[in-house]
Amino acid sequence: MRAVRRTMVFLWVVLLLLCSLVPVASVEGARVENQIFLPPDFYVGDNVEMRLSLYPEPGMRMLPPEEVPVANWIDIHDVRVKQDGSRWEVQINFTSYAPGTRTLPAMQFGDVALNDVKLHTKSILQERGLDFFGIKGQLYLPGTRLAIGLAVLVLFFGPVFVLSFAGRVTKGVKRFVSIKTGRRPHKRFMRTLKELREKHMQMSSRRFYIVLSEELRHYLSSRTKEDFISLTSSELRAQLWKTLPSDSTEQVEALVRMMQQSDEIKFGGLNASKKQREEDLEMVISAAKDIEVYIESANREAEKQKIQKRRKPAK
């Protein structure tokens, strides 16, 4: 019995050693530390994110792939590369349409090549048997009764509603369109700042501040209908005082300081630290939100004054 136990223990140790020697993924030019899938178990048609943590070998560059490979059994939606010190993380979002184990198409990340990554896609049809439930009776499409009722209401009461509320509906639609149109510059500006936050470590200080200052000028011009694009830094302060409320002294000075520093970096060859970039970016985001609130409030007040003038009887 002792011999049998010793043999079993020896076999378990050998099995564990072999499992520890199996690589997580085949990567040329880097050492893989970890590989995870979110979710861990995925099925045909699921949106999956694979994360690889790796350490490039000395002298090896990590860059985003120039092009995403295409295969008929998988859709690769997005490939991102992030650096944290000497560790790099590769994030690949994909959807697999073929059950079973397949190999992810090879990708080149600068000097590092990702090869032979196995994906095991499960299939619900393969995991359970399907029983025959018999023939169903005739069914109504979901919402059939509701659709018929709404059609009757529209036919009988639609003309009355249109004649009674056409003017109000038209004004409401115009106001809705005006609000949506007015908010577009802010949404576009926020998207640009989000991309800038994600990519600023891969950009030079000069490029970062060129994008930040120019996008801020375009946003202010589009939202306030005033010319902020051709103004100098000193002229920008005066225009901001005219546009923003009187209690915005701190924000006005912070924006002007950032624009002046931006000019020094763009034309003087200075550099800004990571902390300085992040502080300026967060300051601009906060200022844009406050500007949006103030402009919306001013527009509502102007609309109220217009309504009061219409209702006021002429003398």
C-alpha cells in the first residue's frame, strides 16, 4: 500500500509540474504573466473581453496593432494596449460564432507577436438536449391588442387633437430641437476630452495642449455664439468675463492660465508633467459642465421673458 501511495503522490506532482509548464499564451518577445476572459465561460454570440498581462523583453517595443485580423468565425471589435510601468496589458474585445476550441488570429504589437491563443467557445445547443413540446396553437403577436386600441384612438381623436394642440406641439418640437442642437457642442467636447484622457500619455506635451486649447476654443465659440477662436490669451479673459456670471472668477483665471501655459508649451518648447496634464484636463471638464449649466439657465430665463412679453397686453 505504501508503494501505491508513493506512486500516486509522484504522479500528482508530475501532473502539477506539467500544468505549470503549459504557457498561458504563445507570445514572441514578451513574458506572459496572466490571461483572463470576461466572462470566464462564454458562448456563441457573446461579447467577450480577453486581457493579457505581459512583460516585454529588453529592447522590445509594444505598440497597438496596425490592423486588426479578419476571420469568418470571429469578429474582433477592439484591441487596446495599456502600460503600467514595465507591465503591459493587452485588451481584446471579440465575439466568436464557432463552438469548440479555435486559435485566435495572430497579431503583431510592434516587436511583440501574439500567436497560438486558444479560445474555447461553448454552445448552449451542445450542452442540453432539446425536447419536442408539441404544436402550439395560434398566437397573437405581442402588443396586438394595444396596437388595435391605439389605432382606434388615433382615428377618432387624432383630428381633434391636431386641431386643438397643433400650435403647442409645434412650439414644443422647436424647443426640443433647439435644446438638442444646443447641447451637441458639449457632448462632442466631452467625447474629445475622454479620448484625450485615455491617450495623453502617448502624446507629447505640445500635441496634448494643442488639442486641449483648440477644442476648448471651438466649444466656447459653438456654445456661446461668440468668437473665441481668434482671441489672444488676454482677450480671452475679457470675453469670458462677458460670457460667464460674475461669481466665476476662479474658473476664468484657471482657464486663462491654462491657455497661457498652452501657448508657452506650444511655442516655447516646454514640457508638462503627467500630474499637470491631468489637473488641467479635469479643470477644463469641470468648467465646461458649469458653463453648460449657466447657459441652459440663461436660455430658460430668456424663454420666460419672451413668453411674458407675448402675454403682456399692448397699451
